[in-house]
Amino acid sequence: MRFRILIGRQKDGTYTGECASLHGCTAEGKTMEEFMKNMDEIIKIQLGKKRQNTEPSYSKEIIMMQEKD
């Protein structure tokens, strides 16, 4: 997957940025390499959270009980 990342450089020389398509996906780093590593990690974390939220909110036991009725 590809994501567009907005990157800025602060007065102290650090890099900060965000991935606008993933809520809460921001990172920073002292170098561009460190920033990109941190951004990669946070994107993986955010995608993992989204996958967890797509699981059904019911259990198989409830479905089986409904089928018996």
C-alpha cells in the first residue's frame, strides 16, 4: 500500500509529519531516515487497529443459539 505523507522540518532541524488518510498517524525524527522508520511503524500500528475493528462484534455461540431456535 502507498500513503501520502506530509512532512515538515522544524526550526530545530527535526522532521515531523502525518499521514492524513489514517487518523492519528503522526511521527517525528531527528533525521529523514529516522522519521521514515517511525512513520512506517505507526502506519503498521494504525492499520493493525483498523483490522481489529473490522472483526464481527458477535460470537459464534450466539449465532449457533439463534440457529437452534
